[in-house]
Amino acid sequence: MKRIVIDARELRTSTGRYIERLLHHLQDVDTDMSHRYIVLLKPKDMDSWNPRSKRFTKVASRYKEFTFAEQIGLLWQLYRLRPSLVHFGMTQQPILYLGKTITTVHDLTTVRFVNPSKNRFAFAIKQEVYKWVIKIVARKSTRLITPTEYVKDDLAKFAHINSRKVTATHEAVEVFDDKPEPIPELEGKDFIMFNGRPLPHKNLRRLIRAFAIVREKRPDLLLIIAGKKDASYKSYRSLTKELGVEDAVVFTDFIPDGQLRWAMEHAKAYVYPSLSEGFGLPGLEAMFYGTPLISSNATCLPEVYGDAAEYVDPYSVEGIAKKIIKVLASEKRQKELVAAGKKQIKKYSWRKMAEETLVVYKEALHEN
């Protein structure tokens, strides 16, 4: 019997959808009766996830990520469970655990970008520790998983490992269950939009500057930036005042899925000027809801979006503005992007991701 432990402590966080979908589909695609799964959950999440398969059991793990308790407490918990294999869905893990492991590395964005909402000195120290942890984890893991070929190659170069131990398993578009719910102040208005956390690598300052240029030709147009406001909000708002577009840039703060779906369905274009991504799910969501996509040409995004996006140089404010104007001015180009998007999203499936992950499990279990 093979005992496979899956670290799902991140299950109910913003990055936990990957593990949640993996657990959901593994229960269907793994028919090997010799496999037994142990799912580690935070105590508060024990009641919110229940297995459908008798071969899956859940165990509480109270050790918080990136803590000394994780390095010691989780280490001993794993040894007591005596697993044949452990899958860590994120980089954080006990670095002294020496059993067989698979680690999913979603991207290296944290290695390369500073978060100005954090204390600079403290963040710099954490960033250096994180770089060290990634390299150690990449070298000691039996196998590694990334969401794209780009991240696979990036990780191999960064950690100085053979790329053959890394497997890319594409993720999939996430569909909102909620029915579309109008945002009253946006009904009947023309707008382009972005959705996500306003972190530096999302490149919102250049997007706002580009929008100010677009407004010279389209004074009726609004820019919607959806997502929970954080400490950086004031600096973005100050920039809109400086550029004279304060009334044309709408920061929605958090909005429910129904309103987010409505916004995507009614946006003239979805603009995703990110400097660094591991997969880029928001762009695929835009495709699903029939929104023309204007995307950065950086990192993995061309790999994921194929010919279903109008690509821009994310470092060129003028270039971003020109592409927005181009797409908005051409109904033909809009229809081309929407049609290509509908085809592109069919390439991705959470079930397929689980099947490919299971192959990695089996290969790791049979390695000496």
C-alpha cells in the first residue's frame, strides 16, 4: 500500500484553488486501490472539506506556513504518518524532511519583485530566505510541478537543477457559479477592466498612465480596477489625480463573483499588463465570458493565451495605450479575439491537470 500525503493547509486561501481542484479530481482519476491519501488541513478547515472516496482521509495540521513550528512540528507529523510520498502544493515545507516529495512551484514572482506595502527591510530579509528555500526545496524534491513550461525553465535555471525533474501541468479557467449581478454605477457605460491584487508586478501604474492617453481619444471610457484595496491604493489614487483621470478610474474594492462576472461580460476589453505570472487565470476567465483580451507579452502569458490575445510590451505606456485604442476601434478585431478565446480555453481542464499530476506521483513512487 502506498500512502500519499497532500499538504492542503493553503486550501481556503487565495492560492488554494489549485489544491482544491486537484483533490476533487484525484478522487475520480486515481483508480489504483493500493493508493491511500492523507490530506493535511488547518484545524479551522476540517469541517469545510470532506472526501468522497474512502481512500482519502483528512488530518488536522496546526502548523502555520513559514514558521519555526512548521519546520519542527510538521516535520515530526510527517514522519509519524510514514508516507510513501508527500506532495507540497506550495514551496513552504520542512526543509529537513528527507522522504520522497513532490513540490509545486507556481512562479518566482516573489523572488524578483518587492512589495511596497511591506516593511522594506523585513521584506528584503524574507526575500533572501525565500530564495534560499526555493533552491533547497528544488534540489531535494524528488519531482517538481509547475503550471507552465515557462516556469519550468525559469525554475530550472534559478535553482540550477535538471529540467527533466520538472513537469508542467496547466491549470484551468475558473467559472463563477453566481449569476451576473449589475454594478449600478457602471450600467450603460463603456469601460475596460483589470481584476486582481494591486501588487507591483501587476503593472497598474503603467496601465493607469496608458489609460490617461486613451482617454484623450475616448473621453467617455472608464477603467475599472476590481479587487480588494490594500496599502498601495492611496498611491494609485494619487496617480489618477496627477493625470487628471480621477473620476474615470473606478477602484471597486472587493466585489462578489456575480458582479465580477457581470463586469467581465460587459467590459469592452480586459487589460492584463502583468510583468510576471505563473499561469494567468484572469485572462482565461475573460476569454470564457467573451471579453476581448489585451495582455502583456511577458513570462508565461503567450504560452497560456496563444493567439487569443492582443499582446503588448508591458514596459511601454504608449504601446499599451495604442493596443487598447486599436482593439476598441475595431469590432472585427474584438470578434476575432473573442472567437479565439473560446477555442483557447478548451485546451485547459482541471481533470487533465489531476491526471498529469497522478502520472508524476507514480513516477516518483517508483524512483529509487
